[in-house]
Amino acid sequence: MKKLLVLNFLIEYTLSLSYSFIVQKGILSCDQTEILFTQEIFGSKNLFKCLGICMTFSACKHVTLLSNNCSLYTNRAAMLTSSSDKFYTRKSGNFEPVFHWPIYKASVNELVTNANLYNPYNAGFTSNRFGENDSALRLNFGYYYIPGRHYFTNDFTVMTWIKMNSLATNGERFIDCGLSELDTFIISVSYENYNIPYIKMTEASGTVFGFNKFEVNKWYHFTFVLKSSIGFIYFNGIFQSWGIFGSPRNINRTSCFLGKSHLDNPNLNADLDDIKIFNQALDVKEIKEEMSKL
């Protein structure tokens, strides 16, 4: 289904593409898992079409167009030797994720800092919202460990695609990340058993509650933004609620889970895809732009 969306994609970036990519010469080398998309594209504007497709993939960093064959690569592709062949490297925009788990081809790699998920429990892969196999995480009342990093400092934005596979029963976590159960940042899919999201930061005694409930078997784009000590929740790019939250400390959070609590809350039963953290507060236009990417 994603290929159908790409085929129907209208090039809106044609006039600005030359400012969005750097032309380089060389041969790209990588594992097959780092090739996001390959397709033949014909016509006089096939290069612009190929670059435009890259703009719709959040994990796309490099592009090649060889004999009408358009290929998109993640930032893990490397140039091994110089060559007369051209490839195109996407420039960083005004806002880029500082941590990004795109979830594709049965990979849990993080593309920016190598904060790859590890030690899964009751976890595997499933189809994403486009029906592509092995392109979303399935936590069957399970979890992953997240490597320690300086997550959630100053203003920030965290977002994901999520589909609940059963109703939450007692504060199941999307993310629980800090130093210990007494010093942690929590994004929960449900306050107690009400199935409304809530975000809590124990280090600053801040809490923000959502308004709409998560429904079962329905994909949502879920976003939390912290700006100047105020937290904002968005569902599918639409503002939902806000609350006074406080300011997180700039610390290396070494005890972090995806789908698991530091306490005895149940593990998460949900599918997850395209998890991103930004070190700035995105506005609603920027959130919708990220939501529209494949």
C-alpha cells in the first residue's frame, strides 16, 4: 500500500529540491535492510520524482537514480569508493529527530545515535498501518529495553504511531525512562484503566492527562510536546490537552523501557511504529508534517 501512495505522490517540493539535497559522487554500500525503497521511475523529471519520494520517507537520507532505478537509503549507508556515479544526500531541515526508531524490515535500529532497542520480551514484528510486513513492533504484553541517553531534556517532542490490541487495564506504559522508579519520565497509554493517555515526570511532579480514549485495533499518531514547562498532547495532529509540567533535568537516563513500567503495571499490548524524539517543541504544522511522512 505504501508503494501505491508513493506512485500517487504529487511533487510539491520541485522548486526547492535543489536546496534540500547535496550532490555527491561515489558508491553507496549497506545491508539490504538499509534500503528503504526501490522502484523504476521514467520520464523527463524522474530525478525530481525520486528526490520527492525521499522527502516523504522520514528515514530517507541518501538517494540514487541509476538507469531509471530510484533507490532510497537510511543514513547507515556508507560511501566506500569514489566513482563518477552520483548520489544525493538529504540536508537536515529546521527540525530533525535526535532519536529515531523507524521500524522497518524487522529492524529495531535507532538511526541517529545507534540507541538500538534490545532484550525484547514477548515482542516481535507485524504489519504497519500500510500493511507492510515486519514494519511495526508488536508488544504482546511485552517490552524492549532502551539504551541510556540524554532523553527528554529542555523543550522536546516525542511521537509514535500506536495501535492498541486490547484495552489497557492499569497504567500500561509506552515509555518509562529515568534513573529509577522514583526518578523517571512516564508516557502511559492509560490513566489507571480509563484508556486516556497521561504523561508524568516524577522529578518535577508534573502530570498531563489526555482527553480522547485509545480505541482497540485503530492506528493513532500520538504526540507529546514540552514547551517552557507546559506539556501538550496531540492525537492525529489535533491538539487534545495541556498542563503545567515542570522542567526535566539534563541527565543520562540509564533505566529506560519501551512498553514496561518501573513498577508493577502490566506490560503493553500494542503495535508501535516510527518512534521519534526531537530536542525542540514542534508546533502543530510541524507535527502534521511528520505525521504525513511514510
